[in-house]
Amino acid sequence: ELSISSLSVALVAMAAELIQEDLTLTRRVGETVSFSCGGTDHCYYVFWYQKKDTETFRIIVVIRDGKVDSFTDQSERDDFSAERTANGWELKIKKIKSAHSASYYCSCDTNIPTQNKHRGTENH
């Protein structure tokens, strides 16, 4: 059995409080596990991170403007999925491997990126 823990961290200046209810989940290799991240209604970006004991935080999936934008690499795309729920977002590990034993964090960014708007020339 593997113990997989899930914690939340809000990395925003605005008061966005994220909710992750299941702080520790234990599953067997080959099973499926899901982590929830609530309170993301006002988030433009939602990030899911993986943190192993001896490693730094690693982004595994980026959600932008309500859609899954990118996975870090192909192995994340194969092993993980992210789905919108009524209360926020859910990270799912499809078939647990021993390599998935880690802490998983969600974070939020409420800032919408500014776009460079091209101003056309107006003739008089």
C-alpha cells in the first residue's frame, strides 16, 4: 500500500481559500485515486503540484480559464487527469504506481494575464 497525501496551498495575494478535504489517502498499486481542490471559482489558473520527500515541487498539470491547458510531460498525461467538479477541480491518478507516492498540492492564480493589443492605424 502507498500513502499519498494531499494538501492545499494558495499562492495568491487575493483571499482565495482553496479546500482539499482528503489530507491522506492510501491506495494499492493499480488502483485509482482522486484529490479534490475546491474554492477555485475565481481562479484563472489552477496548478496541481507533486512533492516527493527528497525533491522540489513539480507542476504536473496547469488548468487555464476553466480548461486543462497542459501537462508537464507525456508521462503525466498518461498517468493523471484533471476534471472540473461542482466544487472545483479534481486530480485523478488513473493507475497508481509506486512512483506516485508523494504529496499533491493545488494552487490558484486569480490574475488574468494582460494581452498585448495591436492598435491599428486610423486614417483621417
